Amino acid sequence: MSDTVNDAELQEAFKLFDMDGDGMITVEELKKLVEKIGGSMTEGEARGLIHQADKDGNEGIDFSEFSKLWSAIKGEGEEELEIKKEFIKLDTDSSGFITKEEMMSIITDCDHFTGDKMEEAKKCVAELDVDQDGRVSYPEFLLVWKYKN
């Protein structure tokens, strides 16, 4: 029941994985990304995911093969819908990104944050902002949600 992944989401996700920008995602890059967000993935798990999507057998995923890898990582059904719902709730201007300002307005409306709310908003965005561009895309949000320990 998963909806077709839109191209912008796919490109955003591909950029996160392709750390060296060579147009190819390797087992090593997959593991590094999961570690970067505070999770862990074994060599075997990474190889399994890459193998599932690697149509040409070159042990790497290029953009044409990536939608299959992204679908496997994203998953389907209730969990993915729940993650998407949470993201949409936080992305108040529907731009496809969560900004510090959006996080700030949510934290301001929340009673259990007692310290510096701007600091808290910055910290939340920093934790989720894998590529450190100052905003959080859905692929970043999903990866942190699913893999952060």
C-alpha cells in the first residue's frame, strides 16, 4: 500500500547515502550513514540491502537502482505511515523540510521543555539533520527514526 516515492524525496535520500558523490552507493557508505545517525548495521545487513537492489551485480547502487533500496529501507505499512504522519505534523509549512523555526514553534507550544527553547530547537534539528544543511528532509527524519539506537 506504499505510495510511489516522489523524485525529490528519492534524490534527497540518494545524496545522503552517496557520501563521496561518485553516483554509487557502496556497502561501506550504507554502514557509515547508519553509524552517523547513531545506529548500527552489520556488514551482512548492509550487503543484503545492497544485493536486493543491485540489478547489474557491481556491488553498488546507482540512482537507477536506488528506488528499490530506498523502498527496502523505508519499509511499508503502518510504521512508515506513522513516521510520515509525524514528519507532516512537524513540517508546518509543508515545504518538505523541518526547519529550526518550525521546531521552535512546536517546542514553544510544548510545556515539558523548561530550558532555553531555541537551544532545544537547534539541538533537535541538529540531531535529525544528517547532511547538516540546516533543515531536516523526510529521508533524514525516517533514517534517524528507524536506525538511531
